[in-house]
Amino acid sequence: MNTIQKVAVYTFLGVMIHAGAFALTGREVVDRSEDIASPDTATSEVVMEITKKGNLTEKTFSLTAMEGESEEDRALIAFHKPSRIKLLTHSHKAKDDDQWLQMSSGKVKRISQSSKKKAFVNSHFTYEDISSRDVDDYAYTLLGNETVGGEPCYKVESIRIRGKKVYDKTVLYISEKDWFLRRMDFYSKGKLLKILENKDIRTVDGILTPYVVVMRRVKQGGTTRLLLKEVHYNLPLKMTDFRKESLR
């Protein structure tokens, strides 16, 4: 399960040797982040708070996810409030994810690649942001070190080299201590567009888990906060639980 996908699944174990003593490349930092403990399955209850122009909208959803064989992962987001909407994602290795949205009317539509830039349920997350991310689709450059929320981090630039670009680049801030992603900057048209931060990170059943995830638009303002209320790892699930037919 990739670095970005872990954020979505845990919301949406530190190593014994400190890596600061070694010269790492950007790719090696990302690979170590990929290797931290992750669950086979996850179920969670989340509150989404969307703030735009001073107005707050609250939504609640459950997230169920399963790591499949050959990186064929599955995830189902089901909103309970204020309307019932579902998003089913089938992640694939070396090709784009398949995503289907069940609208409140009950109609199911496929999310096209051209729709990846669109806002997900009117939040500051796009469909691209909650898709999986194949590390081999990107080139990585270690830019240096920077402290995020009091945590020393590796600063790694990530530029997509395979597949369709949604962002010019992203910059990852990965903890030197436990290799968990602390922050991610998104750039578009040469400018910083938005910032994602993982906060209140706790260890649950050996899994590092952010209890607060914040996505903030830089120029237009506004934020979307994901507040994790409940999470369970490694409960028995089946791949058949994530069929497209389950949306109907």
C-alpha cells in the first residue's frame, strides 16, 4: 500500500536505526516510507469538516479498505450524512484506478480520467487525491531536510513521469524518525496550490495512524479536515465485498 494511499486508508513502527547517518536518495526515502507497517484491511468512521468562505459543512462517512494481491487494492467510502453517496475504488498496478460513484439518487457513474481534477463531494480533495499512487510513476529528488510540526523530515520532490499529470509536482515531507508522511505540497502551473498535513498521529495495533488530516487551499483559502473517530485493522473482509454490484 503506497504512502499516499495509507493516508486515505488510515483516515480517508518506527525503525530502530536513525537514517540520518546515511546518504539517501529521494527514491530511497519514499521506499522506506512504503515499507512501514500497514494493515491487510481497515475500517473506519470519519467526520469531514469543509470550511469555505467562513461557512462550515459537516459530513460523515465510513471507509472500508482491503489490500489485495499484486497491489490490486480495494476501497469503499460510504457517506451517511447529509446525503448517502458511495465511492468505490479498484486500484491497479501500472495503470489508472477504476472509480465508480453512487449518487444520492442511486445512479452509478464511472469517474473518468478527465474528472480526476474535480472536487470530491465539494471538499478540497479531488478524485486524484484519493486515488492510489504507483511509486514507479514518479521521479524523486531529495531537496534536503525541513522540520514539520516539530518533526525533522526529509523533503522530497515528486514529479510524474508516466501517465497523465494532474499536478506539476508534489513535495513530500517524510519523518526521519518513523518514515510516516507528515505533509504534502501540491503545485499547479508553477505555484503552490494546496497543502495536506497529517496530525495527531497515533499507533493503533502497530500501525501509525493520523487522527486528523487537513487539506488547505493556499490562494483561495478554505480547508477540509478529516477527523478519525474510530478505526479497526485486520478484520476479516473479502474482495467480493468491493464489487461494483455492491453499489446498487
